[in-house]
Amino acid sequence: MTSGTFGAPVRSRLQVNLGATPPPAPGLRPFSDADVPPLAAAMWAAYRGTADEADVGDLVGAAHEIQLTLNGEYGAFLRYASFVADHDGRPVGATLVTLYKEEPLLAFLFTAPSCAGQGLGRALVKATMHALAEQDHDTLSLAVTRRNRRARRLYDHLGFIEIA
């Protein structure tokens, strides 16, 4: 399913009320600028072969998207709400969160395919939700490709609802 405009994927906007969110699971850590190269590799691996592949294009494009996020292209980067998951001493997943139009936005969530299905995505989003609630934010929004059933199941399980 595409929008009909240059084959761009159709996305839904989802939102969750934060409320009381438990603290993050052990093993997650705050994002660091030194994470950009290894996270770019994880992002590219996660996006390759999916409906979202064109969003990053290749490894260089993934690094560029992460840098754009850090530089405020999608709103002010919220470092305190952005987390990294490591496996065997290397970053394999992350949440990158911004403040877009005065509202927290989960700009990116990804985990390397080699670590998929282990709960890292869920743990990363929960850590983000907790950090935002601690800073008195009420909601977290995101955009997800409608064909990305796996991500949509995760967000549904976490309490996100479609708002647009």
C-alpha cells in the first residue's frame, strides 16, 4: 500500500498516554554521539528489505538520518529520552526521540535483525516512555508505515492508538 506519490509508504500517526511508566530494564543506556557509526549499521540492517528501506537508502543514508535527527531536523533532539541497547559490547538498537511541535516524537526505533524478537524494541520504547513521564510529558507520538505489521503489533501492545 503506497500513497500513490512516488511510491512513498503510507504512514499512520500513533500516540500513547504516558501515565506511570515503570523504570527502564537493565542493560539499556543513554544515547552517545559515539554510537552513530554502529547504530547506522544496525539501522540499515533493520530497514533493508522492508517498506521503510527507501527512508535510509543505504548505510551512508542511515548515518545521515541519525545525524539529521541529532541536528534537529525532526525537532529538538531529546537526549535524555533516547536510549541504546547493546549486545556483545556493541550497539544493536535505539530509540531516537525529538520534540516536534512541542510534543515528544519517537523519530526512530530500530533493532538489528540479529537481535529481533528478544524484546529489545519493547524495552527501548518503555525506557523512553519512562524518561518522558519523569520530565512531565503526557504523551509520545510516532509515525509508522501501515504495512509494518511487526512494529504496529509492538506499538499496540504498548498502548499506542491510531490518531491519524
